[in-house]
Amino acid sequence: MTGVSRRRLLGTGALTAAGAVAASAAAAPPAAARTAPSGTALSADVVIVGAGLAGLTAARDLIAAGRSVVVLEARDRPGGRVYGLPLGDGTTAEGGAEFIGPTQDRIAALTNEMGVATFPTYNEGDNVYYRNGRRSLYATDGLLGAVPPDWGVLDLELALLRLGRMIEDVPVGEPWKAAKADEWDSQTFHSWSRSNSLSSGARFLMDVFVSSALSARSRDVSLLYVLHYAAAAGNADNPGSIDRLINTRDGAQELRFAGGPEQVPIRLAARLGDAVRYNAPVRSIATGGHGVTVTADGVTVSAKRAVVAMSPAIAGKIDFSPGLPASRAQLMQRYPMGSVAKFVGVYDTPFWREENLTGQALADSGAIDVTFDNSPPDGSRGILMGFINHDNVRRLDSASEEAVRAAGLESFGKLFGDRAKSPVRTAMMRWDNETWSGGGPVGLAPPGVLTGFGPALREPCGPVHWAGTETSDYWTGYMDGAVRSGERVAREVDEAL
Ligand SMILES: Cc1cc2nc3c(=O)[nH]c(=O)nc-3n(C[C@H](O)[C@H](O)[C@H](O)COP(=O)(O)OP(=O)(O)OC[C@H]3O[C@@H](n4cnc5c(N)ncnc54)[C@H](O)[C@@H]3O)c2cc1C
């Protein structure tokens, strides 16, 4: 049996016009029905490991270039870190990726191609700031934008100016080539922020920036990595910036997806039809004169080239033979995932809107440090979402579901009042416990990793190529970066074939 080629897809009608797909694919994720029967042997030009946005985009482009493709996915659904979290009443909320914003052109184009609509993130009124036991409100349409007016704000603004100048000196997608790469990669963001600010307010705000963007403590990542992440928050015409990373209006949190962002990978996977095999965790990749042999549970694929489309840490679970070059093998040992859970409370109404609140909050204590209004576009019910990040989520590792729920609701109550403590229902997605993600939202580089191992993020190892948002130049860490990486790897593989 062979992989699915463009001609076959067209012949069977699997690769149809966007409209036709949109009509049929808004339904449930593809089923275990396409699990390969045990012991299936397939061959294709290219085998792609992972049906997240990166792998699916690569498959789309390779098929369009006339190549036959098989995609092997460990889970029983496409989308990876893009997931509709069931709320227990037949509806879902964003359990993983959620927002899209300006300059995220490639996810925007794919969203459009899949016929998925977007709508503005609710952003009317004031944000909540909770620090040192005190709750205050602040508007985000002032000079400071999304930055709360803490006492340390002048100190912070000076630090941000310095960071802005450094970001300009980071080559997008190749931070290891920055003139000061060694210096910046030899310290954590924590050390830099402490040497470049005096007030506890500025320090807290820099920490919460790292927490909200990376679900990590500022001591977990190098300064160079943070500069790289911010330099990537743009496109060829608009240099990346911290403002674009943190802002809702004009920033990465500007828009949400009608029906959830998972509609994008679900519809794309539906177009690819039988090319995508679910419940097929890849255990080993063997390379040799013949190309590659990829062995997954129940299916083996022989191909000329392989694309591994996932974070470096998760790629490290695959057994490669012969072994990978040390730079790649050790990169996969040194690029850990952030730690994150999303906690969601569902209410009859978005009651905070009546109090002129956006539903967005920053807090220095409690389980949740960042919140958003995740209500449906028509506001017919209220949904609050809180991030439980880094130490906060690891601290709850062995807590019962009830204890985690209590901790989440205590945070909501502190930030939005007693009504927030009595939701109709709650739900939670713990990414750290997901075997095929191992955390989120993105892989992190501690000191020494980008300068020592960075080029191995994208450098092919013989017939094995690498994709995934971590490999992207622009918008690494985001859905846009995943799509860009899929498009880049498809060009790379097509040229190599
Ligand atoms: C909580 C959270 C919030 C986020 N918020 C946003 C946001 O608001 N906006 C935004 O743009 N991005 C956000 N992101 C990031 C975004 O989800 C990712 O950048 C993007 O989805 C990554 O896509 P990918 O294809 O590179 O990797 P993944 O989505 O991780 O895809 C990898 C795929 O490979 C599969 N896989 C792994 N190992 C194997 C194996 N051995 N064999 C076969 N298959 C395997 C996995 O199951 C998965 O489907 C968020 C992520 C999280 C977790």
C-alpha cells in the first residue's frame, strides 16, 4: 500500500475546495477509524511524524508539490497543542492555543483557507492587577498599554527600552549569530532583570511577562532566548517586539477563533484524508542507503525522507538508528517544555463585563497568575480562563482534582469577586501530563543552549528533517510559527527529493 499522492487525493475527492471541506469538517475530530490495522506496511515519498499544525501544513504542501505522503500521529486526533477542551456539556473551550494577532500571517492565511472565522478577544473596560495582597484596576488604552501602573513602572520602562535595543540586534531565527550572543546566552533572564532594575514592581512585571508568554520562571530561560522570542514576534515588514507579544489590542492576543482554533487542524486533516494515520505513536526511525524506515505502533512506513514535526523534547522520545549527531541528540535533551495548565470556569453570564472588567488579570500570588475572558463571541455565557504556570502547576502535581479546582476558584474569587467562586462547571487541561506534549506552550532554552546547539534545531540529519514551532524564524512558540515551519520544511524536502 502506498502513501497518499496529490493525484490520488484529487481522484478520491479528499482534497477538495475549501467550501466543501468546511461544510463537512466542522464536526468531530477524525476518528480512530483511520488507525492502521496492526502490522500495516506503507511506502511514500515522505513520512511525516506528528499531525500538529506543522506536520499537517508540511503534508499539504508536499502533496500539492506532487509527493506521496503518510502522516503518523500518536494521538487519536490532529492538532497537538491546539485542542478543544470538553466542558462536559457538549461544548468546548480553548484548552491549548487560543489567540492570533497581527503579523501572524501564515496561520491567518491557513485559517482563511480552512474557512474558519475569527473575532476580537473581549477587551472592553479595565484589567485587574493583584499584587502584595492588594487588588487594583487599570485601563490598557493609556501610554503604558498592557503594563499595569505599578510603582516600579518607570524602572520597568527603562529596562524595556534596553531590551528593545538588544532585540534589534538579534537575527530573526538565528539568535546564535547575534554579536553579543555569547554574553546574552551566558545568563538567565532572571539575572539580567535583577541587574537592570531596582524595584520589586519592575522585577515582578518582567517575571510575569516570562510566565505569561512561556509558562516558565525567568530563571529557567537565557536572556538570549527571551530576546530571540521577542525578535520573532513580527514579520519581514514589522520587526518583533515585546509589546506585540504581550498586548491584546494590536498584539498576539487580539483575536480568537469561532468554534475554536482546533477547527483549523481538524479541517486540514480532513482534507488530507487517509494520508493521516491516528493512534500511531512512532517509536523508531532507522536511516540507511534506502532512505528511512519509520516504525509506529501497528504500522511501518518506508520513505525517501522523514519530517519530525514536534518540539525537540518530544522528538527525543523517538529511537533513532544510527544515533543522531551529538548536537541534535543533545539539543533534544536540553530544550525542555514549559509547565502549564489551563483552568476554565463557566458561568451563566460574563458577569465581570457588567463591572466594566475585561476579564484579564495579572496576579503575584495564588495558583493562577494570568486570566482572560474566554466567553463565546455572543457573550451568551461567561467563561473565565486562568493559566496555572511553572511552579504553581508543578506544586499541584499530586493534588486531587477537587483541590486543584478549589485553588483555581480561589484565584478567580480574589481577582473577580465572590461570583467567580460559583461557576456552573469547571474544566482543566494539564499539558505537563500529556505524553505527546510533555508541557507547553513551547520548548525553552536555558543558558548555553541556543549558542551551543541552536543550529541543530533545523539542520537536517541525513534524510530526517525537523519542523515544529520551535524551529520557526517568525513567531516561534505560536501556531503561526508551526505553520511557517511546516511550509519551510516542505520546501526543504521537496528540493532534496
Ligand atoms: C496552554 C497553551 C496555550 C497556547 N496559546 C497559544 C496561543 O494563544 N496562540 C498561539 O499561536 N499558540 C499558542 N500555543 C502554542 C501552540 O499551540 C503551538 O505553538 C503549536 O500548536 C505547535 O504546533 P506544532 O505542530 O509545532 O507542535 P504540536 O502541536 O506539539 O504537534 C506535534 C504532534 O506530534 C505528535 N507526536 C508527538 N510525538 C509523536 C510520536 N512519537 N509519534 C507520532 N506523533 C507524535 C503529537 O501528538 C502532536 O500532535 C499554546 C500552547 C499551549 C499548550
